[in-house]
Amino acid sequence: MTIQFSKYQGAGNDFIIIDCRKNKHELTEKYIQFLCNRRFGIGADGLMTIHNSTDTDFAMKYYNSDGKEASMCGNGGRCIARYAFNNNIAKDNMVFSAIDGTHSAYVKNNYIELSMADVEDVKQLKDGFFLNTGSPHFIKIVNDISQIDVRAEGLKLANDKRFAPDRTNVDFIDIKDDKIRIATYERGVENETLACGTGAVAAAIVLFKYNFIKKTSVSINAKGGVLIVSFKKSTKKFANIILSGPAEKVFNGTIEVVPIVNM
């Protein structure tokens, strides 16, 4: 049996997308690991499947490259919206369901706007900040992210007992000449990724809440591209959060379903 797939990327955050609305492929944890492997498989930060939904245009499931179903992925959400539009699953204004609830998305050429979940709780810790923007993020503000070993430092913080048992994503931020830069270690990928949508949202909220920035619409410069985050702040929460940025198809392909050998 063969699986048809598409490869999409949003600011360098890349994903395999498989349409499971008609063919309900049984993707095991090991097979997802194989597909996401950059040397033995297709290669991606994560994999998404698209499913029928009675309440929305479609439903999204997201898996990290470790093969486990994961929490919300902002760039993945923008990429699957672009995929749905390209394949006539939804119009340019759409609504879809994900693990953290319902999201709306607007497709304008390769620029995708995605609504994100409200954020109520931001914790200030002795060495940074912690919040959940659909996925958990620890934010650490540093002098120069180019001097940070993102993989080593990120792994150490992701495994910190404060964030057990689920662990956390880790974002390092600096501000140079009013330019916000971010570098992200993603749990489940267990490495630095070129961008992270929920991380960009987390960074914008922390920087506004603690008076590093004054604007409620900001550009976040990831290593793979620029993401824009806008929101409204009330006394109790951050709402109307929109994550915007590029999302593009890389290629379509097919792959044979074969027995997995040790890699």
C-alpha cells in the first residue's frame, strides 16, 4: 500500500500532511518516526493528519517527529489551513478543530492568519517565564541568542523537574535595535527548529505583559522567517490572538508502507 502525502513549511517549520478523510491510514508511532526521519524517511519537524469533522471544515491531528500525538502547533495549523485551501477542503476563510479547541484561519496567497487559544496564566519564575499558548513554553530572555547552544540548553530546561511530567518547549529571546529574535527548542523534536508558532505567541505575550514592548501587534524574527503576533489584552486574559506568516507547499509525493527496521 502507498500513502500519498504533501510536504509544507511555515517559516522553516516543516511538516508532512496526510489526508485521512477517506483512507484511514493506521500510522504507528514507529512509522511516524520513520516518515519524519531526515535521513531514512521524508524528513520533517512533525506530521499532521486531516480528518472529517461534523462541526468544522475538518479536524487536525498533530504528531511530533518522535511519533507521539502532541499539543497544538501554530505553524502546523497555518500549514494545514493552506493545504486545505489548496485541495478544496475549505475556502479561504475556514474553521477547523484541533487538540486545544477550534481555530479559524484565513488564507491570502501564501500568507496565513490563524486564531489561537486565549491565554490567562503567565507565571514569572526566577529564571524566566512559563505559559501555555496551546503548547507549554518556557521563555528565557538573553543578551544574544547567537551565543546560546539552543539544543543543549533547551534540552536541560525542557527536562527541568518544574515542568514534569509533560516537559516544555523552550524559547530564547533577545531584543536588538527593537528587533525581537527567537530561537526555540521543541520537545518531541528534541532539537532546535527554525520557527515555532506557539513559541512566537508566547514570546509576544511575555514581552508585552512585562513591559519589554508596548505594541499589541509585533514581528517575531525566527531563524526561518518572520511571524506576526497580534492580540487584545483585558484585565483577565490575552484574547483575539492571531498568528500570521508564510506557509507554502514544498512538494507532493507517495511512499510505500513497508516494515520498519531499526534505524
